Amino acid sequence: MGALSSSLNQDLSQNDLLLKFVGKDHIPLQDAFWNDLLSFPYKPLTVEDDKKLFEKNKFLFNHLAINNLKTGNFGTLLRIFLKKSSYLLQSSNNAVTKYSLQTYNALLVTRYYLQHLVHKFPECEVIKHIENRGSMSRDAFKAESLVVQLINGLMNILIALPIFHDTNPVRRESINALLVLLSIELFTTESITELKLYNIIFGSSKSRDLGLALITTFSNQGKDLSAQGSSFFGLGDIVGLLLPATENEVPSLSRSAALLLIVLVNQYIASANPYRNVLSSISDFSKLYHNICIALEYEETTLLLYHLLHRNEQFKTFVLSQSDIDILVVPMLRAIYHANDSSCHHMYMSLIILLILTEDVEFNKKVHEIVLKSVSWYVDRQLSEITLGGLIILVTTRTIQYNLLKMRDEYLHTNCLAALANMSSQFSNLNSYVCQRLVGLFEVLAKTYNRAKQELVAIEKALRIILEVLNSCLSNQLISNTNLIYTMLYNKHIFDTFRNNPAFQDIISNITQVLEYFISKLETEKDVCTDVDTVLKVIVDSSPKWPSHRLQKFPELKFKYVEEEKPEEFFIPYVWSLVSDYSSVYLQSSSFKKC
């Protein structure tokens, strides 16, 4: 294991093997040097490790950038990687460890130099460094472009290499290398349609197989054995490739696969995106659905779910048919509830998915039939038992109130209100706390509206939709919402202030008729109705007799999600910010989408 195994704090600038690699002399393909360079223990890398490694290796890779166009040593390393990976793909289980170690180490050094090139040079120079063969004649290598061979080699590993302990580091590092090549879009003003690397990756005959392989890798989280369980350790441990241990998490293989997949899927190219087509056409959903549900704390999983629901009608139908849909919805509600400035995009995507789900009437019925026994993360009030539908109302009304009064992001509260509107005709058996929060939202916004001098249009729109939500519920589910009627009666004065406002007069007329009907029933009781139980009994007894024909008919509340024009302006910076935050690839860029 030789020259590099002495210390994690070793000075890389004095390492003989690395200095020879980046030096002025060509190293032949058959030289024993390559075996020495690539035979070191492996340690999984976190993003902090990767950043430190990148910085530590700048000195070495600056030298390689100067000398490589003469020596072609990087091209030779690529040939060795392709040779080792070919052996690995053909090897028996007994030989996997040997070939995995050297394949991984060759790929790690390759990826770091590519990272250096992508950060520093335009694409034409990056390709020149890959293709350069130094003093070797072109006949010594295959005539095919080394860039094409490299990308195909990375794809082959992800498509054909089995998932188990000793292959996972190689698979993860192949993902990292593809992410580095794709990251060139962050460091250029050229359109991706003009980038050769993108044309190869998106024009490859292997693109569909790669997309399917990434989905399979994500779906096999149960087999996602960590690199710490691997029986070999490699160059990443020694060359700083020699670093002290950090507490940062090493991303799982399934998470790395999801990150690469969302980068590929979110690219907007002139021709059809083959990776997006894979998401649109897959039809085996059971394992995929299960693994999405257990990984929704990760933003890339939520983004993957969005694309599947938005682009694959069969998947959407499958999801909506699930009896345990709470295992999908509750994690998203939690993300919305706990959203802060660092995760606002996670909240946006979760709300969009919720809006897409509420477009379905059966979903809106089902959520009021699913009872949750405990929701520990909801800390505004202890919820010992609540329906899923009630929880959706609590989280969305809370988000609307916070947004309108503090963040003032129209896109955010519009999606929340749209989801509530879609659900409103199926509201059923809302508990008293949910009703208080729903009516309370109207009260808070009403007070703000009455004293506001700015933002009147946004608040007026929100008030109008909330009134339409209440009207829709009373028009379609009056008998099933005793607690809502009680809460509205108790707060009747709030609605009375809008009776003469032209912006709300028509919808308020319906609500007023309903409330006055129940007031008249309460007044006809022999005993004055003062206690809650008595009032609720009158409401229950009187509800079936309500003459619903009195109400003015309004169009059914139906909102449908439509993707914004030029969605890449949102998605591209966002997905790269996720790669920067959660992969083990360090990227120097200020182009990421931050809240």
C-alpha cells in the first residue's frame, strides 16, 4: 500500500507518486507506476471532505494542467480506468474487491481533475485535456473519442454493475463524476445545447438504461449498503486524499442516484429529454412508491415525486389509489410546517404536490376518512387524534397566515388557497380546533384588510377564496360539518362587517342565509341555548331540514397546477444547490437558487 499510507496529515505536495503523475514526463500505459498509484485504502467522503480535498489538490492539479497537454498522463489514467472498469463488469464475485479498489481509485483521481478543469476552463479546454494523448500515437488507443468512452464507461457502471458492498463506492463515484461533467453549465454562459458534454450525455443510446438504472438504485434503498461496510478502503482515505474524519454524513447510494436523476430530468433541451421520458413511461411503481414515502425528508425525493406526479399519469393514478396515502402526505405537511428560509423550496414543492393531489375528488374524500392518532411534530397544540384532511387544513391555513402577514409570497399562498378550495366541497366532520383555525384565518386577514393601506389586492383575493371555501363546504357538506357551523355562528360578527362590501357581497349573502337559518332555530328553542352541547344538538337536528335551494349557485371550485413558463429558471439553480448541499461533490458557484 506503499508511499501514501503513512499519515492522514501528509503533505500532498511532497508525495512522490502524485508528483510523478502531474509532472513533465509521460508515464506509459504499462508502467508499474499505475498499479502503485491505484492500490490504496478507501474511505467514504463527505462534502466537507470533498471540499478540503479539492483545495489540497489545487497545487497538484495546477501542475497537471500545465504538463498534461504534453505528457497525456490524464488520458492514460482514463484508459486505465476504462480497462479496470471493463474487468470489474466482467469479473466474478470473488474478484470484485480487487477490481473495485483500483477502479474506484482511478475514478476518484479522474473526478478530482475533471472538477479542477470544469471550475477553471471553458468546455473546449476541458475536452482538450481529456482527449490529449501526449507523446503516444493515436493508434495506441481506440480511435473513438476518450470523452465518449469516459461517459459510456460511467454509464455502464451504473447500468450493469450489481449493487452490493464492494461495488457501491464505484457506483457512487461514477455518479459523482457525471455530476462534475454536468456541472459545467454552472461555469459557462453557453447554452447546454451548445455543450458537447451535454450532447453526449443526452444523446447517448444508453440514456434510457441509465435513467432506469438510477430509478432502480433509488428504489433499492434496502440494499443500499453503506461504504463503511465495504471490505476495501481506497485512495480517498490516503491522498487526502488524506483527511481527518469529519462528522458530516456520507450520502447514501440511493440519495446520490436521486440527485443525479433530478439534475438530468430538470434539464430543458431542444429535443425531448430522454431522462424525463423515462419518468413518464415507467409502470412498475410499488417499490418506487414505498421508497419515496420513506425518503421524503430529502428535498431531492420530493422533487422526484413532483416530476413523477406531473408527468406520469399512471403513477399519479397509482398513488391516489393507495389506502395508506397518509404515509406520503404527512411527511410533506411536516416539511411545510417546519419550513424556514433554508428550506423554502422544499415547502414550495411539497405544496405543489399537495395541489396536484387535491385535483382528485376521491383523494379529497379519502383524507377525511383517515384518522391520525398522534402528530408529534405539530406543536401549536397537542393533536391526540385528527383526520388527515383536518391536518392538511391546519398546515395550509397556518402557512397562508404566516405568508400573507410576513413573507408575502403570492405564489405560496395561492397554492395553499387553491388546495383548500379543491378540498372544500368534501370537507367532512372537521373537529372544533380545525374549524377555529379556518375561521380564525379569515378573522386575522379581515382585521388586516380593514386597516391595511398596502397589499390590499392580495389580502382581498385571499379573503374572497376563503369565503368561497366556506360557501362550498356549506353548499355541499353542511350536514357533515356541525363544528364549522357552530364556529361560524360564534364568530358571526366577523362576516357581518363584509355584508356591504361589493367585493364580497354575493358570497357573504349565502353565508349569512345559512347562519340566520340556524340562529332562527336556536331562538325557537324554549330554553335559551347557552351551553355548547345544546347548541350543537340544535345544529345537528336542524341541518337535514336546511333548504339548500335558497343559496346562490357558484361555479365549482377547481384549481389545477400549471407549470410556470421557463421552469428551468427555478429548477436548475435549485437542483444544483441540492447537489452542492447533499452530495459529496464540492462545487464552487454562486449560481445556486437560495431562498
